[in-house]
Amino acid sequence: MSGAPFARAETIAVGSELLALGRVDTNSGQIAARLATLGIDVVARSVVGDHAGHLELAVRTALQRADLVVLTGGLGPTDDDLTRQAVASALGRSMHEDAEQLARIEARFARRAIPMPAINRRQALLIEGALRLDNPNGTAPGQWIDLGAQAIALLPGPPREMGPMLEGLVEGPLATRVGRARTRSRGLKVAGRSESAVESTLQPLYAEWRAQDPPIDATILAALGRIELHLFVRGEDEASAVTALETAIGAAADALGPAVYTTRDESLEELAGRLLREAGWRVAVAESCTGGMLGARITDVPGSSAWLDGGLITYSNALKTALAGVPAALIAEHGAVSEPVARALAAGARARCGTEVGIGITGIAGPDGGTEAKPVGTVFIAIETPRLAACRQARFVGDRAVVRQQSVSAALDMLRLALTGLDPIGEAR
Amino acid sequence: MSGAPFARAETIAVGSELLALGRVDTNSGQIAARLATLGIDVVARSVVGDHAGHLELAVRTALQRADLVVLTGGLGPTDDDLTRQAVASALGRSMHEDAEQLARIEARFARRAIPMPAINRRQALLIEGALRLDNPNGTAPGQWIDLGAQAIALLPGPPREMGPMLEGLVEGPLATRVGRARTRSRGLKVAGRSESAVESTLQPLYAEWRAQDPPIDATILAALGRIELHLFVRGEDEASAVTALETAIGAAADALGPAVYTTRDESLEELAGRLLREAGWRVAVAESCTGGMLGARITDVPGSSAWLDGGLITYSNALKTALAGVPAALIAEHGAVSEPVARALAAGARARCGTEVGIGITGIAGPDGGTEAKPVGTVFIAIETPRLAACRQARFVGDRAVVRQQSVSAALDMLRLALTGLDPIGEAR
């Protein structure tokens, strides 16, 4: 049986533990992202505790808003696992024991040479008219209930069980209920710009994109030291969607200029690593206020031993001198947080580690140590390569963690600019 | 007017942007945590897009489950800001313009010498019978609607506006609707143990705690390299709750032994810093596979210049020799990932940086570089102090990021054990 394509979905994550301190429901986001590629929008999502009445109400409510309702969790064998019963009650349907599923559960226990606890029988209960969705990674099967104009999916809660079953759902029963339209996306990433600066640069393009047929939707995501632009287009024809996205990303990249560091799915540290490898250069760091964070971030990338040799963590002034060779007199004259010391750290990293590129960072991360002339957030970042030496004075706004992370992102961006032949501090001026 | 105390709450976060890629609703968790301290449980939470019908339905649904409904977001001045109207419709009430609020909004714009856009008038609309909740950080006021047995709160979406207004709500209109019972909590943190090991050690205690009057609830949170136990007790009498929690935490700490590193609200790196300061010792690191992460984590703590001097990032073998003085012959004989090299790194960090304590880390973080004898996840962590020298061989399971983070946590735990006079590798044996 195949009906009209679904447009609106709602997810319900079941489990009181998901409402407790520090627990996160990751399933709903994963489901929303997957459905979005199929052109199905999630219009609401909820988390409901293990309470039969509350759950039944959630299902009834979702059926008033959405074509497709996806529940995750509450399919275990205990008294707290109420999803099957709640959906059956909401639909006014009965449940029956599925002999084949019961045999599977028994076989699973037999393979582990454990007698099946009586309560696990409950996991063989299917809602009247439901299609069983096999769970290769657990005892709880999923269920798919086709209601004609709507459908309900029940998936298990553990993400490693849910993930493969979601794919099975998309390839299987959901496939006939998806229209030919797909949502496709492209993105770009910007360093060293505020969200509002990016927004205002792109404002005229937004209007153009919205007026196109099909329209292009834009979303801006701001992270520390990084702004991402994501463009989405929904349509049936892949070629024209790809072309429209390509053109729009190109226009956005032109408008934003060299602040755009990539239009691929790569991080700043991956890009910097790739550029270093292409240049045949290696890098070393000398870090004061970041205490090793820049080295850590560069080595987050697998294979980074091909472009990073190592570095110096010069937190104390004595080690700035002993490890990086910064003259004590220079520190005494200008202060540890100064352009000359940052430049000496970059040069020292390069010389002591024998690399082509050296980066030095010194600053005041806070919360203490700020002065009127050099408030918390003042950071000097220097780079030295065989072709250039440069230093940027930044004043980051935020707490200690923010200042440190911004410092590392700014250093990586200077490295990226230097390696692409651009002025490493031109963008920040 | 004051009614029966509230027991069950539901939160509704409003805004289509919260359903989009990568956006997170942080308000609901903050509200749940604050209400929990007042003995009010959140039984469901949802995120609903900017759609009048969907929102009205969400409010009606929540009123069937909860005594207290807290909505955040959708109080702005645009056509997409539908929360006021949706709540009014759900209750069958009208709205009126609040002259005092309109004057406040006008004054706010006047202070910034901007004419008030006509659409901002909408933010002066109050639902019939609502109490206005002032917003010191924005133009959108909140609203409080007392329904007798139930109540609805409307709060703005931006967290910096929502947070202070939530406190105002708790101190103000909500104060009369809170029972005398409070939920109080205590916790402890464990290093170097798996979640299941902690669970099975605590299992007998769980049963005892549940049987107590009032019962103690336990929650285990697992993070990388850290397990947290949180105990909760709900009751009217503060003294007996505090005593019950104290006794229970003591019993849990006894059962878990030296793997418990703190019963305070402090991180492993904060604890290690405090212990170093108490000992009057300073530390230096020499990091290979972690590339600076240990230095970064130690310096996450404000004031860490009092106990960390710095360190060496010795990613390449050449720098292990040049910076940390590890003999090239030692590397050639045992391999860079070996106990002798880890010990030499710790000794080298100590000697080159002139500190009392040195820590060395060398390992295979992956995804490549593993061998049959030393698979990915093999990490040697060495510590040297004026009193001892020790090295632990670990085999961490997980991807590159997990192996690196576990390595850093294990190193900090060895430091903590060494500083408290315990065997730094006894716990891991």
C-alpha cells in the first residue's frame, strides 16, 4: 500500500532517564537530519517520561501535527517500557504475540546460553496491523504502522540499535512514502568574522535566493572562531539543484572574500594540515596562554605527524627563555604579553624544532592578570615562515575558555592565510 | 492567590530554528534543573516550530500532563513570534495592550535614539489575567498566568534574557506554589573505572538507598575517563536530607575505594592543581600522541601558572631527543611507543623544565600506526616525582579522540594518586 508522500514528521523520545540531569537525546537530531534529506520536515520533537498516559497523549498530539511520527525508546522488556502499549492505546488497537519474533528472541538468548527471562516475551508483542522491523543489534524489534495518510514508526532507544534501523526504515517501508523531491545542501566556513558581519554581508543574497525557483534557504551556525553558512534547496531535479547550490555558494564566497576558508566539509585544522603538506612545510608551536591547545588541535587530525613536529609549552617566563630562547631582557622590557615576545616565540619554535613554520601565542586568558593597557582577552599571535613574519594583536571577548579557543582558531587562520599567499593579518585588520 | 504546590512541569521551547541543523535548546535543561531543586519534576519537554496551530496544540497537551507549563521563545515582535497568541487561543482568552509595558519599550528605544518600529507594539500585548514579568535584558516581557490548579509561564528565548527571568519567577509568583519539600543532591567522581564496574560495585547500596525513608535516588553519568554518581533525596527537613546524603556518599566512596577522586564539585585537573599547590610542587609535561592536550587541560584551570611551568610537545622522534633528551638509541631499541621512552619523557620534562614533577605520554592514537604487539589505543604514561617514578601501559578502546582524551585523564589520575600518597598505577592494575 502506498499513499501520498509525507511532508511533516514529529519525533518522540521516550524515557524518564532522558529528562534527567545531563542526559541528551541524540536520536531525534539524527532522525531529523536524515528525514530532511528526504524532504520531510520535523515540525516538533518531544521527550516524554515513562508514563502510559503521558505517552499516549504525546502520540495523539503528534498525529494532529504530523504525517509521520517516529518514537524512539521504551521497547525494552520491563514494566517501564510502555511505548508499544501507548501507541496501541492511542490508535485503539490491540497487540498480539508474534511467533516469529518470539523465536528470534529465544534464539538470541540460546546463542548466549542464557535462559530467556519471562519478561522478554513482551518484546514479541506487535501492534495490530504493524510491520515488524528487525533489529540486528538487540532484542527489541521496531514496528511500522501504516495508517494510510499517516504512519507511525517505533524504534529502539540505544543509538547503535536505532541508527541501522532508521536506515532500514528509509530504504524499506518509508521509501514508498517519500516524494521525488529531495533536500540537498552545500556549505562554506568563515574564520575571523562575527555572525552579524557575515549576516549583513549576505543579506542581499538572502533576498535573491528566496526569490529563486526553487528557493534556496540559508542557515547560519556560529561556533567559536567559526561561522558556517548552510544552503538548502528542495527539488526533484538533482542537476538543477546542484547547479543552483554551486552558484549560490560561489556568490557567497565572493561576497565574503578571503575570510571563507573552505567550501568543503573540512575543519580549519584539516585544511591547514593539507596546505602544509602541499607546501612541503612542517610546523612547530610555542604556546603560552593556550598551554598546548594549538598543538592539541593540530594533532586532532589523523596523520598530522606528516606536518607537525611538536612544540613548546612556555607557560612561565623562565621557560619562554629556557625552551624558546626568548631573551629575558625582551620580556622585562615589553612584558610577556607583547608583540616582540610573540614574534620571538614563533621564531624560537621554528629554530628549536627545526621546522619551516613557527607559531607563537602569548596572551591574557583571564580571569585575572588583565591591566588597563592589556585587558583580559589581549592575545598576541605571531607566525614565521621562510617567506614572512607577522604578528596580530587580538582582543577577544569572553571567558577564559573562549579567549583560549579563539586564540587557537585565529592562529590556525593566520597559518591558512600565510600558506595560501594571503596577508595573515589582513583579514583581522 | 495561592494554590496547592506544583509537582509536575512541562517545558515547550518555541522556534523553528531550534528544530534546524545543529541548534540546541539549552533553556529547557536549565529550567528542569532549577525546578528539580524545588521538588518539581519535568515530565515532558518539547520543541515546536513557529506554527500557530502546532503551538496551541502543544499548550493544550501540556496542560493535560503538567501543573506548570513553561514556554520559552516566540515573544519577539515579528509575524513568526506566535507564543502569546497560541497561549491565549489555547486558554480561550483575549489579549490587551499593556500601557506600562508599551511605555517601557518606547523608552528602551528612545535611550538608544532609535524610533520604535511599529511591530514592537506587539510585545506590549498581555494575555487576559496575566501578570507581566519584567525583562531587564530585552524588549520582550514574560507573562505568568495563574489558572488556579495550574499555571503557565512565558519566558523569552535568548538564554541571557531567560536566565534572570527564571530566577525572578522562582523568587516571585512561583514561590507561593512550591511545597516545603526540596530535592537536594550530592555527588562523587570516579576515575579509571568503567560505568558497569561502578554500577556493579554500587548495586547493593542502590537497594538500601531505595528502601530508606525518604528514599535516595541514584544516577550514574559516564563521561570520557570519568564516572559521576549523583544522589538525590526529596524531603522537607534539610538537616536529615543532608545527613542522609552525607552517609550515602560516604558508603559509596568506601565501596569504590581510591578510584573516587572527589566528593566535591571539582574537576580532576582542578583537584590535581590544588594538590600540587598544597605540596608546593610544580609540573611539566612531555607529550607525544596527545600533542599538547595534557598541558591544555591543566591550564584550563584559572591560576594554573602557580603549578604548571610548561612542557614539550614531542610528536616527532627527533624532538623526543632534541627537546626531552630521550636517547635516540632508546627509541631505536624499544620503539617510540614504549615504557622506557615514556619514562625518559617524564624525566626529560622534569629536567628540562626544572620542575618537581614530570609526566610523559607516548602512544598510538590511531587510526593508523597500530601493530599486533602494540595495537591502536596502546599508550604508555609515566610520572616522575621526587619520591617515585612509575609507568602505566594502557590499552584504550575507541577512536583517535577517545584514546587521546582517555590518555590525558589517566595521566591526571596518576598525578592525583601520586600526590595523595597512593600507588599511581595500583588502581589500573
